[in-house]
Amino acid sequence: MTIVEPHRAVIGGVDTHLDLHVAAALDPVGGLRGVEEFVTTKAGYEELLAWLSGFGPVVRVGVEGTGSYGAGLARFLLDHDIDVVEVDRPNRQERARKGKSDPVDAIEAARAAQSGRASGVAKTRDGAVEAMRALLVVKRSARNQCTSARVQMRHLVFTAPDELRSRFFGLTKVELVKQASALRPRDGDVVAYATRIALRSLARRVQHLTAEITQCRSLLRPLVEATAPGLLGLYGVGVEVAATLLVAAGDNPGRIKSEAAFAHMCGAAPLEASSGKVTRHRLNRGGNRQANHALFCVVITRMGSDPRTIDYVERRTKEGKSTPEIVRVLKRYVAREVFKHLPRPQAA
């Protein structure tokens, strides 16, 4: 009698790149079933899933870079009800022993997903929060360039010919942009002419970037209000801060199991650094730094105008705590408040 062995479950691992993804398949006991390359298109994703399924039912896939090169593949796998685990980086010890190659990285991604070393659920990136992330990219870029252009205008005024320097020196940044954008350069002294051209160009750039920032802000508000209306009700939480925190959580915030996990993800939870008879904690310098900065902005706002926070700071200061220590504690409290207002998955 012929005994037919049933298909065993498969764990996948993918090392992602711009043009090609390298996938590896493992059996339940960690044995390597195969390694293959696939193009980064929808057809390539379908081939990758079909290839993995050829070894048996796919249980889980560890994907490197689910927020960059692996974003499209992660969305495709999640749409097909495949559990996707985010793999941060390859095992350094394994890389030191075997060197660096795409197949090795793919195999290590699969082993990380199988062993539980990598356990973070990937963001779905398919809803309003992903739209917020795109708008925040534009807004931050425009704000940085706007600041840079204003600084350049100031320095041009400092070194401009006397006529221009006396005209623009001491103006507020709003008046400087307004008056410089209306300049009508005429031929004459070559330095004065070129400086007028430069000031007008920078001023009009600032106006254009300011309009971009305003547009992004107007688009962000309804998205935030529809996704997490309670978040804007927290003291010190504005539209951009709320959007930044929602982006850190993702379109599927249910992947974050507790407020402690959310605080750790934001870098607002201290890390244990005990050894022997010494019990201590140290500052967490990891996590999502943009979310950490958003929590910092909320804390600074509350320290300046929230009576409850002002009383707390005075009390802890009398106890001998420094301002940075107080800020770190307050960021942890704010993270706890924010987690309560994150959108939760609806029960079926």
C-alpha cells in the first residue's frame, strides 16, 4: 500500500529589493525547501505566492522592509489572508558566519518568522492612515524647504547692497516674503540686479511652499477626525501630532496589543539595564522617532499651559527630579492616553 504524505505547512521569508525579491521556503522543522527570485510586480507577487504554496499551505511569511521595498508584497500577501511578519534586519551572527547574500537574508527572514524572533505584524497600508503618511511626507518636506528659503533670504539681505539692505533689514519674515515677492528687478548694477532676482525667487518659493502646507493641513484634518475623533480632544494634540501618532500605529492598530507595547514602539518606555545586584533602567533611544517627537510636543505644550501638568512638574521638581526626567515620565503618560483613543477593530 502506498502511503501519501500530506503537505506540510510552509514558512516563507523574503529579502526585498527594488527590482527583485528573493524568497525562501522552510518546512515546519526548519528544513530549507527552496530559494527563488521574483520580479517586483503584481505578476511577480502572484508567482511568489504560488511558488510558496507549491510546498504546502503557507502559514506565515517574514518580509524585510515592509515599509519600503516590501510594502507592495506585504499588501498583496495580506489581501490573500497570509500572515505577514515584519523582519527588521538579518541575524548578525549568521551573517558573520555565512557572509552577505540575498538567499542567506531570505532564509534568515524565514527563520526569524518561524522562531518568533521577528513577531511584529506588518502594517496593512491600505486606509486613511496611509493617506495621512503621504500627506505628512509632503508637509514636512515643504516646511523644511520653506525654513531653508527664509534663512537664505535673511543672509542675502545681510550682504546685499546698501539700498536693498536698508529696505529689507528688520522686516518680519511675513513682510520680507511679501515685499520681496513683489520686486521688479531692472538692469543696472549687476550685484543689485542679481540680488533682487534671488530674493524674489526665494520669496515666491516660500509662498508656493506655504500654499502646499496649507493644502496638506486642510486634507489631514478630515482624515484624522474620521479615523480617531477622540485623539484631537486630548490636550496639546493637534492635527499633525495626531496624524503622526496614527501613522506610527498604522491602518491596523489592533496589531499593537497593549499601551505598554505602543509606548515601547514610540521609544517612550524605559529599557531594563539591570545586572547582578544593580537594578536600573535606561533611556530608550529606539522606536519610532517621529512618534516620540510628537509625544514630546504634547508634553511641552502641557508643561506650559495645562494646570494639571504644571502642578505635577512642580511636585516632581521638589522631589529632586530633573526636567529631562520629568519629560520622559510625562511622555509615557501621554502614550497611555493616546493608546486609548486609537481606532480599534470592530467585532465581527
